[in-house]
Amino acid sequence: MSIDFSKKKIIMVHGLGSKPPPEVTHQLWRRALTENIRVSHRLLARSLEVHPDIFESAYWANFVPHHIPDDAAYGKKLAVQVDKVIAERREIKDRFHVGMGEKLGSFFQDRGIDLVKLLAGALTVKDDVMTRFLRETELYDQDQYIADQMRAPLENALRRAWDEGREPIILAHSMGSFISYDVLWRFAHRKTAGFGNYNNRRVKMFITMGSPLGDETVRNLLFARQHKEHSLRQHQFPSNIDFWHNYACLGDVVAHHKNFHDIFYQPMRKLKLFPARPVSRTIDYADLHNPFEVVAHAGNRKHEKRNPHKSYGYLVQPRLGSWIADYLMDRLK
């Protein structure tokens, strides 16, 4: 397979700050994504394995003052759960995806999953997930020194990619998606040192997973908020994205506002921030199936085991894998 991997860069941005160490997070994300692509593109996945430098993690959790990385024992258990997600993706292939117009109840029933129980289970993780999310969000909003440090890994990764002549894409989960949005906005509009030289640089694809960007409260934390009263101002949005696809799984409490078309895509098209064609430059995938089961420990043995917000269930989404494959094979025009 003839692909110039020296021209590509997949930058991965994790979500909520409680994470395994950077190297473990990087390897698990890379494995989930590579195995997703392998289902339909074996040779491409094999090429990814021999070009590991195409992947880069913009790991920001270490800049959260109270962050303590998960220990090695938890990391091993997490790897087992990730393997289970990958195995399900392999087994049911593209039927993993809830198709347009497909009945959600039938979809989950076919997989032996009670839809009501799934949604109720999402609520059992809501308090923990939302508490951590709100804590990190408050810190991002109130301490700009820490917020600058959270943004720096992605900013530096993008500068390296552009300086090396690479065409980067960003794959961002949860809180990482609005950190990434702020970073893209700054590269598009700031004229200061470290940004002005990159105002005309672009990312080929911005992929958001389990994103809270649909929530107005979150959007009011971002740099673009100072332009929100001017509905047709160019500076209201980043202007350096070629493709933007959003993924929201059924029961994901963080991504409960899913209509990116009205909030972002349509107004950005009116401002001509996306070319008119193809329409696939902006897609909102909702009500997806996330099979991730949480790592068992003493505090959650009696709770529902599924966590529809977890990144690994997003990384194996069939549509996500096929779009990244198209990017790698230069099929995004």
C-alpha cells in the first residue's frame, strides 16, 4: 500500500483527567483505532503498525493539580475491557453502528441488551462522570495558567505537524473536544507570537467524541464567546477545519446536547467556513452503540457495568474508522 505516512499525523486528545499514564493511554487509543480500521482495511492497519509515529497524544491530565494516574493494576484491567470492545467490533462488523432510521430498541435487543437498563445504567455513572467533568471544567474556566498548560500539548503537536509539512487530524474525546476547539480557534484568529504564523494552517479533520460542546454553558467558557453576540462574525468559530464529524453514543450523559448541525455546522457553512461540497464535510452521528464495560472494583460491583461515555467505545465506531481510513488514503476531497 503506497501511502506517504510522513505527510500524515493523527493527534489524539483524551477527555476527563483521571487517566492511566500517558504511554498507557496512548497505546490503548492507538490499538482501539488500529483494530477498528483493520476490520475493513487489513493492509492499512498493518501499515499503521509499522509507522507508529503517525500517532501522537496531546496528553493534558498531568497539568490538573489533583490528578493521580491510574496504577498499573488498573491499566491491565482496562486493557482487558478494551480488548472486549475490539472483539465485539470484529464480531459484528458494521452492524455495530446504529444505522439511519433503524429502530433503537431492535438494535439493542438483537445484541441481548435491554435498552431501558442501558439508559438506567448510564444514570448510575452520571454522578461520578459529571462530578469529575464539572470539576475539570471549573478549573479550566477559573485558572487560565492551568488552562494554558492543558492546551499546550495540542498546540505544540499541531505546530510540529505543520512545521514538518504534515496534514494533521484531531481526534478528541469529552473535555478534550472543547480544549481542542479553543486551540483551533486561537490558531485561526490570534495574531500573537506562536499563533500568527499559523493563521492559514488547517486541520484536515476534527473528530469530536462524547463532546459537551453542544451545551451552552460549556460554549460560554470558550474564547469564541466574546463574539457570540455577532451571529455572522467570522471570529465566532474556528476557520481552519476541513471536515468536522461529531459522535454521540446513546446514554452518554456528557454528550446529551447532540445537535451540532444547528449549533455549529449550519452557521459555519453560512459563513463559508466549509466549502459547499461535499455535504459530508460536516456530519453529526448520534445514538451510537458504546459497549464499554467499566473496570470492576470494590466501589462499583453492584452498579450497571456499561459506561456509554468511555472513549474506547467511540474509537471503534465503524464510521469513524472508515473516515480515518479515507484520510490516510487521500480520499477526502
